[in-house]
Amino acid sequence: MGTCNSNANKVAGGTKVTIQPLPPDGLPATVKLPPSKESSPVATPQLLTRHLSQRSMNKLLAKDAKRFAGETCFTPDEVTALHDTYFKISSIQDDDGLINLEEFRRAVGHGSYFIDRMFTIIDKDKNGTIDFNEYLQAMSAFSERASVLQKTRFCFDVYNASGSGYISKSEVREMLQASLKDRGLSLDPSELDSLVDKTFESMGITEQSRGIDFQTFSEMVKRYPTVISNMTITVPVRQRATK
Ligand SMILES: [Ca+2]
Ligand SMILES: [Ca+2]
């Protein structure tokens, strides 16, 4: 937990996740997570038992929630709440305890380049489905206690589709295009190119370099904190019926 911040503000609220695109375009890409059960403060374990046996549910609550909390920026209660959401998403299409791409698309909103990129990153072992551990590890970057470094890393990975370690112009271009499309907007290819060129120019990236490396990206995040400032969710923790 060394990389997590401890001074989290516990604010009851939505679960809107936003990753701002690279400046200077100012056209954020937004991912909206499915509404959680924050409006029903009373524990409703029957929702979970639809998918889990009482035994496996208790196992998570008693032992695994604590362990997962130790490995992420979440508290055991937050892990439990996320577990709830996870199992709801994982049963949207195929109730197999795993989230496939279609379930992820439906849960997050609609299919787009950005959402598919998120899925690819969260699916760490690249087996085509997101398991609970992968889900939790990824969500940890969106925790209010996650460090700037964690958020920056996740954001960098979203852009760096090729995994080369450098964000190329075509990757920024693709992300911008998707971001605009999500808003029902579009730019001429030449306008898009010019916007990407300006972004790279403003960051001092030359034509000769392979693209934006993580250090340059981190420096940009320091200059433009809005790139990650909205990359935070508040996990609505329900009051437990029993302790
Ligand atoms: Ca599933
Ligand atoms: Ca996986």
C-alpha cells in the first residue's frame, strides 16, 4: 500500500471515471460506470447470492476482502462493494464470474476505441476476460487513495496501445478521434493531424523521437494535472448488516 495516499476524502457520490485526453484539445473522454447501490444503504446480500454461494461470499468478506485491500488502495469494505459491482457486470451476458468484452462495453456505456483500450489494459493476462483480481488491481488506480504515479501509469497505458513504451502520434490521433466521436464531433484529418502535431511540439517531441515516453508523460501530467485529476471514483460502501 506504499503507493496509496492515506488522506482520502470519503464523499458519497457517483462513480464517474474520466480520463482527460492530452492537452491542449480539452476534450475529455468519459467513462461512466454503472450506477452502484449507494442509494440503498442497507446490505442486500441476496443480490450477491444470486451469483455466489454463501460460502464463497463469506470467504471473500472474511479473508479475501482484507487481503485484496492490502494489495490495493481500497479498504475491505470498498473491496466488498466492488465485488458486488463486479459480479453484476460479470453476469450481464454470461453468468460465469468473469467479465467479457461485451459485458464490459455494456456496463461502461457503449463500444468505443477508448473503452476497448481500457478492457485490454485491465485484462492483464490477455486471456480475453477480466477476473476479479484484474478488475480490482485496475480499479485501484481510480481509487481516491491511488498515487499520482499509479494514475499516470494507467493513463499512459491507455494511450500506449502498442505497449511499446512510447505514445506515438497515431496513438494520440486515434484517442482524440475516439474522444471526439463519443461526443458526436469530428475533425478533418488535416485538422486532427495539426492538433496532434501541436501537442507533440508543445511537449518538445521531435519527429525523430519514437514518441512520448513515460517520463515525458509524467512531466506533462505535472504541468497539466487535469489529465488525471478526474481519474477518481468514490466507492459507495454500504453499511454492513452484521460486523
Ligand atoms: Ca461473464
Ligand atoms: Ca484476464
